Amino acid sequence: MTTLILSPMERSCLRWLLLGWSVREIAMLEGKGEGEIRSCLDRAVQRLGATSLNDAVTAMMNSTSKRSPS
């Protein structure tokens, strides 16, 4: 199985998206600029080998659900 390595910020931004928050809202919640959030999301898409934000969120969810319990 391939391990997906996302930074804590990338993971957080994808989770906020999953909950329906906009880039503007995520920026306000995280205390960052909208451009920084967009860049973070772009990196997450690239690292996950996804073609869209929706694909990236799905890949992150699938990766999380396949983890074995500690």
C-alpha cells in the first residue's frame, strides 16, 4: 500500500473542504491568506496524484479509512 504523505496543513485544508467550507472561510479559520490556502490545496492535489480537489478529498478519505487501528 502506498503511504500518502500530506502536511498537517494540507490535511486540515482538505478536511475543511470536506465539511463544505470555502477557501475564504478556511483562510479565516486557519489565520492564513486565501492564496496560501489555494497553494496548500494545490500541493495536496499533486502529492495525492489527484486531478481535482474532489479526487484529493476522496483519496485522503480512502487512505484514512484503510489505516489499521492502533
